[in-house]
Amino acid sequence: MHRASGSRAGMFETPNEGNTLGTFAGVFSPVALSMFSALLFLRVGFIVGNAGLLTTLLQFLIAYCILVFTVASVCAVSTNGAVEGGGAYFMISRTLGPEFGGSIGTLFFVANIVSSALYLTGCIEGFVDNFAPGGYLVGTVSVGIPDGRWWRFLYCSVLNLFNLCVCMVGAGLFAKTSVAVLGVVCVCVFSSIISFLVKGHAEIELPDANEHFRNQTASYTGLNATTLQSNLWPQYVQDYTVPGDEITNFAAVFGVLFSGVTGIMAGANMSGELREPGKSIPRGTLSAVFFTFVCYVVISVLTAATCTPKLLQNNYIFMQPINVWPPFVVMGILMATFSASLSNLIGSSRVLEALAKDNVFGSLLNVVVKGNWHNNPVVAVIISWASVQVILLIGSLNLIAQINSVLFLLSYLATNLACLGLELASAPNFRPSFKYFTWHTALIGLIGTLIMMFIINPVYASCSLALCLLLVVALHLFSPAKAANWGSISQALIFHQVRKYLLLLDSRKAHVKFWRPQMLLLVGSPRSACPLIDFVNDLKKSGLYVLGHVKIGTLEECENDTALEETQHWLSLIDHLKVKAFVELTMARSVREGMRHLVRLSGLGAMKPNTIVLGFYDSSQPRDFLASADSSYQSEAFRNIASHGAPLFNLRGSEDNRMISPSEYVGIICDTLKLQKNVALCRHFHSLDKSSLASSAYRYIDVWPINFFNPSEVDPFDASSLFMLQLACIINMTPSWKKLKLRVMMCSPRDSMASGSQVEEVQIEPDLNQMERKMQYQLQQLRITAQLHKVSWEIPSEAQQGQTPLPTVQHMQGINHLIRQRSDNSAAIFVYLPSPPELVHGESADAEAYLNLLTELTQGLPPTVLVRGVSAVISTTI
């Protein structure tokens, strides 16, 4: 077994020496800091004071259930293979494919940007509340930093600029300091818990930002059962940090709460710097989730038991004045929010870098790929920093929090969807080493995230989903990455469902009412068959369509299976021609033998070809439609494709340009009929130009339902004629052919002893009128709209017959003349195919004569389909 080349090609890879971060520094610390963020010290009072303790605990339980189930999905993906840079985006895109992965990755980038802005806003809110005039650390002194909307925007911008400088140095510096930052924050949390337990009663001033209660105080009671009881149930009031008089509600509170605990992807975002992402991401993320949950529950219960509702509702920074040493809370606020904002800025730059490297947006992000310095995506960092600056203009932390929550919920939804799809698709290679994941956890996480998105804000949720779908469509149509071979969950799900329904599709239950053409087109030279391939695609009517090709030879003569090697080029041809078809190539000693392989084995289960389409047997010079400058099928992509030194798509049927014999061609027709398949022989389709069908030169599609070799009055009503009517009706239903009118040429044979090669029209006989009435009734029963045209012609006398039952060439020339007169302005005609002569030991003296007569019959006609049916294909019943 040869080892594949390329950095990602090997099955087993050694860790990158540049990835140095472990579980605690690389995952636990970033996740814990992101989940503490602005919520712990700045919004616990807002949540408990409005929602009450019981609803708060319920909201934390809901939020953490969603998080735990999503973490299970993240752990499943991260332990199912090598995780590279890009974190959550990398995992989602390699599972859902380029279109979904690219769209979710884009929204995840935006979510990180919004989150970084959110935490900067929270950091400056705590900073201003302490150092502005009247702030908690400044006191009543009139000096202090200026306050106001634009002053706060300036402070956020300065802090954002500092984040930019840290990111320019690299993520490693942040990771090294994150452990120390987490240590300081934990000390601050512990000091707050101690303060709740030891601090006695106090009157706390309400902030000047609260215009309704300016210069007033509210009570901190210490641990008190009455205080706890007053905080058990919801008491929604106006949020003093948001302009207007709107009262908060469950959704608004939950949006703020959830925005503070959305940091579970912070560790996954650092996947490019982790030594062992598959181990570190599950362990670090789960332990951080458990740790922060315990801290939030303890803080919420102590807050409800010590602070009056008025204090909680009107002073969101109440933890500071009640702390045993108020600067502890200041440090906790500033360090938790700043580190969280920095973590999200780093995460967003890594996602943007991954989008650029994957060529999702083509040349639009080329500058990001080129802008790396010492493995640090400098340009991606600058773009992320500038994007954060724009979001900072929103100003209000609670408004940004709702947008942030919806975007992160959408990314969690995509993660759960990816894992649910992998599990339901029963993909054998989806074997995550994380044992606590099941499809149940993914489904609960998916439903939970979807519901909570709309509870938080239906408008934001609808807009984000619509934007995601628009991105999916746009990337599917235009992204260069759509051809990336990442593996798409859609393909796995399609395979799973197709297999299931193919097993349910029972050929024994087939009914003529639901018959549809299942076409197998045998193609000798695809270069000269482009119009015919296109025509049969219109003729299939949502049925199975297979392009079959026989390569002359045996496997013993070849080093490799050349048919297998060339399949990719045939698939490229299908894409180029924009037809909905499958490809079946086979290798055989003769075309006839290969045809038997294809007819028997093409398709699957009950979905197998029922109609075999062949090109006509003649010696006309083929045209190369793939190379002709005036051809609508022209493409440079197939110019130099070769196989074993020979052109891949020859202009003849076999590799050495040999034509098959007349007996072999007729034998193919006979074999097909013995296999109970309908036969269609197509001639003159090299002259078909679909773009000209709408012109006045073409007006009709004609059906000639009579056997010109051996005519009978029952011909218009047998299986072959009904099959012709069905095909003509189908082609007339397609958009390109819809403007043409369908005509049925009613022919009545008349005996004549006259000699000569010309077939003359004679007076209409009574039997033709009767046949016309019968056909008119049949068309009405079959719901086929068609014009009936009566044509009478003479049967050749015995003197005009040859030594065989076949008519003479002169008579066929006369029939040909009549058809040309009647169908001179038809775009296509369907003609009855007479029975082929019997073959003895694969040979027949009449085979060449039979083909010569068909040649004379169809000489100079418009594109012609010679049709022979073997079974009923149309029904008059409901």
C-alpha cells in the first residue's frame, strides 16, 4: 500500500510541533473565562431581580442543558478525526460540506465578532461605573473619567485596539496569560461568595445612570429568609440601561443570560494551537461547563437570599459595594470581560482565516491567506478588529447580548444537526471516541437551540436563518469550494434514504398508470452524440436515464480497468451538458456482448431501464460537437483528454475506429426485444438545434403509427404505436418543445398493381374514416391533444416485393418521399420500427437489407426516432 502524499493525506499524522497548548491552558481557561465574561459580575442581579430565583435556576438549567448536549456533539466531532485550525467552523464544514459549512462558518465569525463587542461593552460599563464621577471607587468626588455614549465608545475602541496589539503578537501570549487571568477571576468569585456570607445589612446607593432612582438607596439585608422569599418569583421591570419604557420579559432575560454562557466554543476555536485537540476539547470544555454552572447557581442563590428586588433591579453592579474589598469585583469585571473579548477576537480571526484557506469566497479573501506572519493571520485579525468596531456602535450591552445569543444558538444548531445527520446516516466512519454522545443528545440539542432562538427574539432568529439559507444557496452556486472533496453529510443521508426507498420500490407492484420511460442510451462517441444525449434527457420525463458505453477488450489485456478510469470524464460530460443521467461503462469482447451487460445490469432493484435507445447505423461522417466553434455544446475541457495514448472520446464506436457489422447491430435490436425492452433508433439528431425550436420553421412533432414493411389496420393501436404516442406526448410536455403541435398521421394502405418507385396519395377510403374515428376516441381516452391527418398510400404489389418478405428499396424511397412532403416543417418525427429479421447463429442475410430499407425510409428526414414497443405503457383508467 502506497502512502498518500500531502499534509492531510496520511491516515495517521503526528502532532504538529508548533501546537503546544494543553487541556487546562488551551481549553478550560478560555472556556471558563468566556462563560464568566460580563454575566457573572454585571448581570446576575438583572436576571435574579427580574426573573426571580426559581425562574433564574430554570433558565440556567435550560441554557446548560442546551450547552451540554451541544458540547456532546462538539466532543463527538472533535474525537472522530484530526481537528485543524478553524475550530467549530472546521468541524461543521467537514461534516456538512462546503455550502452549509461556509454559511455557518460565516455566521459563526459574525457571532464571535458580536461576542467580542459584547464583552468590551461590559468591561467598559464596569470601568465607567467605578471611575466616572460618582462611581463606586471614585466616590462622591466630582473628578473622574468623562461618561456618555460616545465616551464609552471611545473607551471600548481603546480596549479593542489593545486587543488588536495582543492578537498581533499571537494567540500563544493570550493562552499563557489566560491561566493567570482565570486565577484572578476565581479569587474575585470566591471573595464575592465570602462577602455574601459575612457582610451584614447595608444601604447601597443606586447608580446615576438609573434616572428613575437617582440619589436613592436600596437595601442589602445579608442572608435573610424574607429576602429570599421576595426574590423567588418573577418581577419584570424596565431595564434602566436600555432607552425607552419597555418592560423586560422572560425572553429578554434569557437572551442576556444565554449570551454570557456561550463560550463553549472558545476551546474548539483554539484547535490549531492544541497538542491533542481530540482529547483536550472534550475534557476541558465539559469540566469548564460544570465549574461555571456550579458558580452561577451558588451566586444566584446567595444573591436572592441577601439583596432586595429593588437593589437587584436598579443596580446591576451591586456586588462591588457589598464585597469585603470592592476592588476585587473591579478586577473580576475587567479581567473576565477583557479576556473573553480577546478570546472571541482570536476565535473570529481563526475562523476567517479558515474560510479564506478553504477558498469559500474565492478571491474575495485572498488577502487574508497572503497576510500571515509567523503563523499568525495578521490580515484576518485586522478585519476582525474593524468588524468589532462597527458592532460597538450599538452601545447597549443587553441589545448586543440578544444578537449574540441568537447567532451562537444558530452555530450550536448546526453542530447538533451535523452530528444528528452523521448518526442517522449510519456512516461507518463516524466512530467518535467520546462515549456519551447519541442521536438523542443531538436531537434534544437541536430542538432546544431552535426553540430558544425564537423565544429570545423571533425577528433576529428569522433573519439569521434566512441569511444562513441565502448564504447556502449563494455558496452552492458561486463558491469555488463547492467542488472540495471534504465529504458532505447530505450525500450520506441521500444514500441512506435512497437505499431504503429502493428496497420499498417493488417491481411486482408496478402499474401501467405510473409507467415512465427509463432510458438507457448506448453511446459510441459522445463527441458526436451531444444533441441526442440532450434530446433523450428531455424524453425521460423524470425517469431513470443512463448513458451506456462499451469498450472493446478484456481485463486480461489491460493493466487496469480503463472503463473505471474514464468514468470521471463521463461525469464531467454530464455536468457540461446539464443532463440528469447516470453513467455505466463496461468492457467486453464485442459491442453486442457489452450491450447485454448494460441492459441486464444497469439500474438497481425496480429502477431499471425499460427503453434502449441506439444511434442509427449508417456511414455518415460524425461531427465533433465538443470542439466545433459554432456548437452550443463546445467546451475546451475535453480537448486534450486521452486514455492510454488515444483520444478518450473517439468519433467512432470503438477504440480502433472500427464500425460494428450490420448483423451485430441488428443482433443488438433482437437481443433487446428478447430482453423485453422497448427499442428506439435515432437518426439525424446531429441536425437538431433546440434553440431554433421556437422559430416558425418548426411547427410540429409528427407520429407515423404504421408498419411500412408489413402494414395492418391494427398498427395504430398496437404496443409500438401507443409507445410512440406516449413518447411524442412526453417530449411535447417539456418546455423546449411545448410550443410545437403534436400530429398523428393516419395512414390507410391500398393495394395497387402499378409499378414504379413513387407512392402517390389517392382518394380517402371509408376504412380510413373509421380508423380516424377510432383513433380520435383513443386520443381522447388517453388525454393526448393531437391533430389527426389522413394519408392514404399504396401497398407494393407482389411484383414490387423482393425475394424476401421485405419490401423493395424503390417502395421505401416512395414512402420516404411522402413523409418528407408531409413532415417538412416538423422538428422531430416518430416512425414505427418494423420487426428485425431473425438471426441464425448471430448472422442473417437479411440484416443488411433490413438496415438499407430503414436507411432509405429515413433518408433526408428531420430528427427521426424509429420506435418498437414490447408492452403496454399507457392507460385510460384513473
